Amino acid sequence: MLSLVTPRIAAAALTAVGSLTLLIPASPAQAQVALVTCGGSQTTTYSPGLTNTAQTVQRAGQNIHTPCVSTAPPFTFSGSTTFTSTSALSCLSLTAANTGTDLITWSTGRTSTFSYNRTVTVVQGQTVVTLTGSITAGDFQGSTAQETITSVSLDLGACSSPQGITSTYGVSELVILG
């Protein structure tokens, strides 16, 4: 059987469809597009371990953003954020809302500064940390961003033990919108 669709007809049809979509105005909900979407993970260590009693704790960790897919070259890359702090923490304070700023270092050698508001919810045995804010400097400056980190909820028995919780791990998704 002879096909009636030739490469020339298919190309013309795609061009026509593409031209029509340019004429359709975007709704407000469609105003922002994902410029970058990254999968990844976050690992955090606590020394001494977190317990139910607030104490001075050194917190150190890293977010690995990989793979990252972009709408512009380079289309695939990766990134990471390293963080350290010393503050009064307990198992209970990990669910407190706060603000922060992270410096994301991309595999391209460039950086982005992500300033955010942090919220935490516990849903069906999982802790979901959501960082919502904007890129205030570097690549993607002026874009909004959201990172979601999902991990198993803290073991309350370990929070009651003398050694406490010494590390946490979660999977993450970072989306930068423009």
C-alpha cells in the first residue's frame, strides 16, 4: 500500500501547526515555563546527633542536582549545593519554617543564588521540605524556583536515644521557571 504522507507534506503540516500555536495567547497559568528541571538528592549529617532536646549542632550537607534538563543549551548538565551551619537544633526544630539562601554550582562552571522560604509538611510517613523563592544572582537571575525534598519521617525512637539522629537523606526535584 502506498503512503499518502510524504516527508514534504509532514513538514508542511508541522510548520502549519507550529504557526497556529503562535497565534494562541498564553493564559496567565501558562505564563511561566520550566527553564530547568533537575532530579537529585540531599544528604545531611548532624554532629552531635539530633535528639528531642535542643542543643548546639553542626549541620553539613549537600544537594546533588542531576540530571538537569534545560530548554536552552546546554540541554543537560548537573549542579550541587553544599551547606554548613551551627545552631541550636532538635528533632522538633527540623519541621520549623524559615528562610535561606543557597549557592548552586553548575557543572558548566557557573552559579545561581537561590533565595527561598522553607516550609515543611509531614504526609503519610514522609517529610516534604519545600523551598520556594527566586534566583537572585547568576544564571537564571530573575526566575522563580522551587525545590522539593522528600524523605522518610524522622525515627522518633532514635530522637529519644542518646546518640540521636546523625544523618538524613531525601530525593529532590528543583524547577526553575521563567
